[in-house]
Amino acid sequence: MTLGWATGCGGGASATPTVTYKAGGDSAGQNDGPVATIDGVGTLTGSIKLVGTAPTPRVIVAKGTAKRDANVCGAQVAIVDESLQVGAGNGIANVFVYIDKTPPGATVPAAPSEPAVFDQKGCVFLPHAMVVRSNQPILVKSQDDAGHNTHTYPGRSRSFNGAIKALERDGVPLSYTKHERTPFPVKCDMHSWMQAYHLALDHPWGTITKADGTFELKDLPATTVTLRVWHEKAGGKGGFLQRSLKVNIPKDGTISQDLEFQLTDFGL
């Protein structure tokens, strides 16, 4: 693994205090003693790339060959394995980058009231990887003229296992009530190849790498944070690429963290 660092100055956003948190994402109680509020915020940017030649994605369902719902599943294009998506410049998509625990003294805004949308098209989940806030509403939709079900496997929140009717555009409500330590799978029991990953956090400092492997976390507390980097193929079976990477977030500034991983880091 190779690390690259770059720092710079830029305009910073001011955080409006809402809740003061102890480490671990628990609200500070009256008997916990004073917790100094962190002064200021900063931005973390970076990229995650693969060293070596990316393998060709495996075709799971060739076009027009689905044994179930063939008029929808793989009818227009083949369904391919999305577990390791490598884009321009060998950037790796769908890597979860987040901090696990809220730093002591950080202020955390309320969860968004605007629902996140989890969709499906051509018997493929959209998006493949998603970060939401705990207690944020999620609407499960479908663009397919075929029935599905959405089955979640969180570690702490209650599992959801519900039918999604054909062409469901209003959305079936879903939410995760607990902070999760790691991403977890979401499946469709009707179509065995359908799988996505969700992560529910009790703070806003988590994201997914884009198609080119880049990411950005804004308004991080200006302190030392512990970064987690998780991918579904890490070690060949899913897990951490980095479990506890320390990063110093500069007040009103930006720091860049570029990571590179070998094929062997993904069990290849």
C-alpha cells in the first residue's frame, strides 16, 4: 500500500452546533463531565486505486438468458459481477470511506429528512453501494416490470425483508435505527445475483468512492480522526482495506489521502 499526502488552504465552512458527542457516537450526558467543542472543520479528499491489471468482470447473466423474468433481467444488457469495479486510471469504485466514531467534542447535524432512494433496474440494484444516516428515511423503488424483494442484513438494526412490486415508483419506506460499524449486504431473494451494500452512520462523515476512485468528505471536525476503508472484496471475502488510518484534519483547510492496493488485497 502506498500513501500520498498533500495539504492546502481553502475557505472553511462553519459548523452550527447541534449535539455534542462523546467518542463512539453517544450523546454526552449531564454526568459525563465537560466536553470541549472542536473548533472548526476541514475537508478530506483522496483516491483509491488498484496496482496492476484489473480483471475483466465476470458475466453472471448473459443477455437474454435469464431463467426468471427474462423479459426484464438481462433483457437489454448482460448482468455482470459488480463486486470489483475499476475505472479510469485504475480507480476503484464503491469503496466505503468513513470514520467509525464521532470525535469527542464534535457537533453533529440532524439526519436528513429528505429520503435516500434505493432503486433497481434490469434486476440490478442502484446504487451498488450507499451510505445513509441512521434514522434517515429510505425509499425502495423499482424500474422493473417484475417483482422483487429487498432483504437487508444489518448488524445492529432490525432486518428488512419486504416485497417490491413491479414498477414501484412511490417507494417502500425503509430505515436503519442503529449506527453500524461495517457495511452490510442487501439482497433480492428472488434473483440470487442481486446484491448491494449499505452503511448506516449516526454522523455525516462517510462516503463512497466514485467511478474513478475519488472521494471527498466535507466539514470533518478539525482534529485527528480514525479513517476506515472497507470494500466487499477485501481479502477476497469483504472487509477492511484500512481499519484505523489516522488523519489530521486541518481547520479551514484540505488534506488529501491517496491509497493504492494490490490485487492480492482483494484475494486475486
